[in-house]
Amino acid sequence: MTDNAKNYHEKMFPGYVSDFLRTDPEFIEAFDNFAFDEVVNQDDLDDKTRFISILAVLLGCQGIDEFKGMLKAAYNFGVTPVEMKEIVYQAVAYLGIGRVFPFLKAVNSFIEETLGLQLPLENQNDPNTNRLEKGEQAQVAIFGEEMRGYATSGDPKTVHIRKWLTDNCFGDYYTRSGLDYKQREMITFCFLYAQGGCKPQAIAHAKANIRLGNDEAFLIKVVSQNVPFVGYPRSLNAIDCIEKAGKE
């Protein structure tokens, strides 16, 4: 294993020696040299952003065991318990509680048992705001003026879904403190491309990212850093979505 890979692994998990070094030494050498040397040294994405995106990608691809392991590494690189919670909460709007529930339990266990903190954490929601109004404000800030009135527009048969997107997806989650709009759009793009099958939505949210300042180069860095965790097919699809969003 390279010195760079060993040093980065030690930063992630100080003093920890994986049993895979005993059972699968050739695989671990190849994976760690790639993931924790070649990949992390490919660009200048900061470690905290890298691990926020890794947690989001692992949620998207349902990598629960790796997610549990990466919580400690994310914490060691500055991802706070509040930020971990916000990543998981927002995932419900894009993955559904059926897929997110095990990850919420994992974060709670990490916070209580590993960090020794008491739950619940400090409230990140403003209960004195109208969720529909705040949701529309968030949509307009992220996507532009064309989103004003979205909750009451379109086919009457499905207008309730558009209302839910505004008051629930954006009003309940995007308006919480703990993460800003740029971070929330980054993790949303990660949820979408990592689960696959959401190309129109991935393109739309890549455009929203670019609009907020997470430009094409930044999004490609995020996807690149997550290749070891989600694999090449979905990563290449994500790059295609980013390129299409940039052209549009």
C-alpha cells in the first residue's frame, strides 16, 4: 500500500486496522491505493465536502454498511452531527423513508454510542414560518422565478403532488438550518445519480447546482471522488447529466 493511502486511511480511522488486510490483502491494497491515494489526490475538493458527498452517495446507492463505517471518517474530517442528520433527513424526499430508515438509525447510533451525545440535537427548524411560503421561496432561490406559483399550477389531477414538492420537499427540508442551499443541492444531485434511473431530475438539479455556484468543474470533482463508492456506470451517467445541464 502506498504511503499516501496509509496516511489518508489513518486520518479517516486513527489507529484502526481493517480485518480485510488479513482476509483480502490484495484487494485492500488495490482499493485503498485507488480510493485513498489516486482519487483523493486527483483534485482540490476539500475533505469535508468530499465526505458530505460520500455520505449522500452511500444513501443513494443504499450502501448501509459502508455508510456506517464512513460516519467516523466524516466526523474526523469535520462533518458535524447536525450535518449528518440533515443529510439523512433530506434524503427522505428523494429516496423515501423505506430506504432511509436504516441510515437514520445508523446516524442515531453513531451520535449516541460513539460520540456520547444526547438526542435529539438542537432544533434546526423554524416552527413560526409557513412551510408552503418558505418552500416556494426556496424553489425560487434555487431554480429561478419560473418556480413561483408552481404549487398551484398545471394539471388539476396532480396539483397536489406539486404542492407537496413545495411544502414538503422544500418547505420541510430545504428551509432548515444545518446545511445551506449549495450543500443541499449538492447532496440532492448525489442522491439522484447514485440511485440511478432519475436522469431528468439529475439534469434539473445539476442545473440548479450550477445556478447556485456549484459549477460543472465542482460537480465533476464530486462525482470523481465518489467513483470508488458508487462505481463507473452511474458515475459516467452523472457526468453526462452534468454536461447536458451545462449546455442547457
